[in-house]
Amino acid sequence: MISVNEAKAILQKLDLPQRKLTLPIQAAQGFFLAEPISALLDVPSFDNSAMDGYAFLWEEGVNKLELVGEAAAGSANLPKIEKGQAIRIFTGAPMPVGSDSVIMQEKVTRSGNFIHFDPVDAHQGNHVRYRGTQCKKGDIIAQRGAKMTPGLVSLLASVGVEKASVYQAPKVALIITGNEIQDLGTDLHPGQIYNANGPALESWMGRLQVSGIQQIKVPDKKEAVVEALAQALEEYDLVIFTGGISVGDYDFVKVALEENQVEQLFYKLKQRPGKPLYAGKKNGKIVFALPGNPGSVLSCFLQYVKPVIQTWKGDVGAWNHFRELPLAHDFEKKIPLTQFLKAKIKDGKVEVLQGQESFNLIAFGLADGFVEIPEELTFVEPGTLLKFYPW
């Protein structure tokens, strides 16, 4: 049995086989760039006005100009500006040939076809956005590993980029074990329960943008579990079991892993919930076996499976998606294990919720995530900074 930190260190060293995918930039949000992206044009691509006002050729001491036209955004075929002339101009409009400055409309008095202003308010080059001042054609504007966000999408569109090469998330098989597990929408008989883990994990997979997910339900029979794993290893990058990993008479996942020659990375951690967590690999495929109780499933997924999927996607910070927040109250830990407790954030502090049993789902509906109580702590004072892992 190893510690939480030892298990995470093992997973961080995995050499995951990453694949690339080309997507339209508007469909790539949440993915991570597999290649750097360069600007396809200068931005701005032409000198333009940063203000509504009047464009002119600056001359020292001049305070009166003849108005000879107008330039709105998208205007073309503008007249050339001569000394002593000005054009009414709007934000984003191209600077007319011969002009080099803009004076704000608030600083101008208009009289017929002439404008008057105080020379103190007119400075050469004022309120002009020059071509290429944001970036030039060929400049790298997004590095490999950058996360595609709405802001980055906007930047890429502004420099003419239509598509991006990103890392593809894995294809996932979710194997649900247990004779008692029934699909939603069916009638339950005595001793049966609804499949809570499958929908919860599928919702996570949607958020993580996996390439595909197949939920496979198998009975507690050795041959069925062995065959389900063998087939999943042929077709999927990541295989996740829920249930069947303990040592009961009907727990066949460990046997199936051995018969399919999956190399064990670790089995059983010094943590609660989720002590009998398993991780293994075979031919570049990764296998996790999570204990069946929903508390164990979601805690183990958040701590170990989710960061592996994010790393697969190219997220270099996948193992640092937590916040350090103060505990709102004291807490006594009675077991020498790392605990992950359902918790809620209130007024910037973490509150541990009632109902921490791994089978208890009521607190999940209220929780914002899990707070980690390290193995070495027994009594935690209010205000102590702890790692909080949000949903």
C-alpha cells in the first residue's frame, strides 16, 4: 500500500500516446494546442483611428482645418489629405493618405466646413493604431500547450487563422460491474440499485471532451469480466472499471487484469475513500479500477483519472487543478490515512459537509468538490490552508 503522493508521482511519469486533431478554432475551446500558431497577417493590417474624431496632417501651431470628407470603419477610396485639411473619422476607420494624427471630436468646434481646436490638444501621432503594432505576419502568437479559450479564439480569428492542431483526448471504455446495478428507467426489484456511477462519469467525460465513451455493463462473472476487459483493451485508450476490485467472492476485476496481462502500477492506497484503487497499463493503454461506492468513484476519478485524461489532452498543469483555501472550522481525523471529504465553499472558506460515508450521495448534491486532509494531520485548526479540488 502506497501513499497518495507516491501514486500521483507514478501516474505523472506515464508516457501517454498523444494524437493530434485539427479543428475549426470555434470548435476547439477547452483543447490544448499541439503546435504553435503564427499570425497570417499584420495586426492591425492598416493604420487606423483609435478614436472618433478628425484625421489630419499635424503641423505645429495649426488650430484650424478645412473638412473635406468622412471615413467610417470599412471605408475605401478615401481622398488624400493635404496640409490644412481634415477628414471626419470614426474608430477603426483607415487613416487617409497624407494624415498622421487624430484629434478627438470632444476637443473640436465645428463651423461649417471648418474645425477649430486648441493646438495644445493636437499632438503628432495621437490616437493612431499603426499597422503591425499588435503583431506582424509570421509572429508566433500562441505556443504549443496553450489552452484554447474564447479569448484565444478571438485572437486567432483576428490574424486570419481558421483551424488549430490540438491534442486529442482518449477514447474511453467505462465498465460497470455488479449484478445489482440496473439502468435508469427500469423497475427495481429487491436488492437492486440504479447505476449512479455511469451517468456521473459520463458527465465528466463530456466536460473533458474525450474522443468517445462506451459504457459497458457486465455481471459478476469471471469470464464476462475477463472478456469485457480484453475487448476494451483492443478498442479504447483508457479503460475504467467501477466496482469489483476488492477481495470479495464476486470481485473478479483483479483476476481479469492479471489474465489480460495488464502491468500493475499500484494497487491500494493510504486514503479514504477509495483505498482499493488500482492503476495499470498495457501496450500504451491505461486501466483504472475504482471501488464501486459513488463516493470512492468520484473521489478517485477527480484525484487520479481526471489529471491523466487532461495530461493526455496536453494540459501541462493537469496535476495542479486545486485551490488552497482555509478551513472554516476545526476537524479531527481519526484514521492515519489521507482523507478526501465532500466540502462546500462559503465566504472563501471550506466547510466539511455531513454524510461522508462513501455510499452516501446526499452530500454530493451540496458539495462544490473535495477537500484533502493530509495523512500526517490528525487535528486541523480553523484557518489551516488545505487543498480543495473543485468539480
